[in-house]
Amino acid sequence: MPSDVLHVTIDRANGPESFEVPAYDNQTVLDVVSWVQQNADPTLSYRFACRVGMCGSCAMMVNGVPRWTCRTHVSKVTDGAAIHVGPLRNLPIIKDLAVDMDPFFDKWVAAEGVHHGGLTRDDSIAVVDEGSATRVEANAGIECINCSVCYAACDTVAGNADYLGPAALQRAWTLLNDAKDEGSVAILDAVSGDGGCHNCHSMGSCTLYCPNELDPMSAIAGLKRETAKNFFWRGR
Amino acid sequence: MKAPARAHPLWIAYIVHRLSGVALAAFLPLHFWVLAMAVSDPGRLDGFLALTEATLVKVAEFGLVFLLAVHMFGGLRVLALEWLPWRPAQKSLAAGAAAISFLIAGAFFLQAV
Amino acid sequence: MLGLRLYMAQRITALLMGPFVLGHIAVMIYAIQGGLSAAEILGRTQGSVLWFLFYGLFVVAVSIHGAIGLRVIAHEWGRVQGRALDVLMWGMGLAFFALGARAVWAVTFAGVVT
């Protein structure tokens, strides 16, 4: 039974729109948005899939903070009984709460966030030493699910359209440390360009807001360290 | 599309570094211009230097020394984070940088008064 | 907007300036005791190769460092880009250097040579 009413504001194409949504004891922000779409305005557009924090498709701005709406309890974020939901920051809006993720994924590829294999099916599988320092670095960032929360949190992305952003650079760092990946030269070149890791100001919003508790800021620092080392020793 | 909440220590360290840098860059041309009077117009330079006896100017000087110190120590923190193997105590380092800056600016202020 | 080379130029000049800034602050604290005067400043610096090198290198480093920093801010906050951004950076850097070199020359060798 609804114990009270939530005052929900949703940013849409024609500006913010207010809805009264029944409040329950156990309710996520995604539940609230879904209630609006199912009971108040069927034209509301938003995106979700798994509802359990695995797919990375339901991220939105909730009271000014980028979050997975499926894993955000209303009680954790309400300001009185008010919630403000908007589309993810730093990405083009398609409609209402659905943003175009293309720039985010394009930058993922531009940072060489792709597998650079050197073996064929006839070779034996590369040996991975789970205890090595590079494997520890690679493992640290491997749980990223491309939800773009860090990208939306980053003020450097907001001011610098070409900047590759925390998620793509963290993946580059992960692959650079992966014994199975042979693209180190391509990766270091990709992250040294005009939109590369050197544009980062280490303000740490990515690390602060990552729902998976990953640490892109440190990963980017690692890329800066490697590229600086290369600059000193190899002049590139 | 409101910007995310920014009141966390590292974001504040970033904005302090940026604003102190802008302020120093704005002050520098004035600083150079006045110093160059040492040869072209020493009397005028002494006129400017006499201004430093005023309390208000002393407070402004304190501000400038603080900006210089906070920019340097904050910058060293960034360099340590980027080039030395990562250490997690970033927030304490940032706070320490601000504290040392304040100490140095305070020492300068006490000498100036 | 900021590639590896500009980044390295900014970080290397930053490292270089660490000792300069500490030295400069120490001189300020020492010099301000008992007030400042043109004669006092010139008495310390005039004809000194050491002060010329100290502040000369300081000016070179700060010109590079400041110009690259302002480039980043002009892009992120002022939306300046492309050729205009390069022109701004070089203009700022050369202006800093010209003004700074003039000041260093004034307090070290200007009075000695002429």
C-alpha cells in the first residue's frame, strides 16, 4: 500500500514535467520512472534492460548525480519527498531520458578499447599469472559495464568534446596491462593524442560516482605515467 | 542536465589549482611591468613599493603568496599522483598542501607586518 | 586539445619551477623585512649572473607553463579551438616572456651595461 506520495520531476524535451507517484517502502528510481510511463504518460521514453545492475543501460541523472536507476533506492536519494530525474549528462539526448550512447562507444574504440590478439587458434592459450602486478592492474578495471556514469560525472568531458573520457581510458589501461593483449604501441599512441589521457585533471568524479566502485582516475594516472616514461626513454 | 554534485575534496583541489593559476597569470604582467621600472623610472617603482606599507596591500600580498604556494603544492600533488606509483591518500595530500601553503603565507604575512 | 608533447612541456616546466618558487618565497620573506625600495632590490640583483640565471630561467619556465595552462582553460571554459587556440597560447607565452625578460634585464644588467 502506498504510504505517501513522491513528487517527481522529469526533464523532458519541452522542459521539466512534474508527476505525483505513490511511494512504497521498497522502491528504486527505475520503479518510479516505470510507474510514470505505465500510469501517467505512456509517451515517456527511457531505457533499461536487466534491472539488476549488470547491463549498464538505465543510468540517468538523479538529483544531479549520475546513477544506475535500477540499483538506486528512492529512500537513498530523496530530498524530502522530491526526486529530480534527467537524461545522462555529456551525451546527446534522443528523447526524454534516453541519450545517444554513440559518442561514448566511439571513444571506447578510439582509445583502442578493442582486443589486439597475436595468437591463432593453433597456438596454446596465453599464460596469465594471476599474482603479477600487471594482472592486478588489469583486474582492477575489468568489471566496467559501459554504463557511462563516469563519463556523465566528468567536468573535463563537459568542457572538452574530444576528450576520450574515463571509461574508454580505463579500458585502454586494462588492455595495456593484459598479458593476452598485444596492442601496447597502438594503445599508447591512441591515448597520447589531442583527446587523450593528458587532458584529465584528476578531479576524481569518475572514481567517486562509479557504481561498480572502479577507479578510472588511477587508471588514467597509470596511462600518463607510461606515456611519460616512453617520452623520456624513447622520445615518443 | 544539472552538473553533478561537486563538493568532494579532489574536485575542490582541482578548482583551487585552476583558479589560483588564473589569478597568478593575471598578476604576472603587472608584477613584471612594475619591476621593469627599476631602471626606467626608479622613483615610480619606489612609489609602488611604498604602497606595500598599507594594510590592505599587505593582505593582498598575503593572498598572492598563498595562491603561489597553494598552486605549487597542489601541482606537486598532481605530479606525484601522475608520475609516482599510485597512493590512495590523495585527500590527505591535498589537505596537507593547503595547510603548508597557509603556513608559508602566514610566515610571510608576519614578516611583512 | 592537449597532446603528449604539450603535457610534457607543462609538467617539466612545473618540476623545474618547484625550487624556483621556494627560492622566490624565501627571498620575499627575507627582503620584505624593513620595507622594500628600488635601491634595495637593485643592490641585491644588479650585475649578478646568479640572479640573472635564477629569474631568467624562472621566466622561461613560467611563460611555457602559464601559456599551456591558459590554453586548456580557454578551450574548456571559453570554447576556443583549432588555430585560434594555438595563436592564443603562443601569444600569451611570448607576452609573458617579453614582459618577464624585460623585468629581469632591468634588475640585473640594464644599469650595468648602459
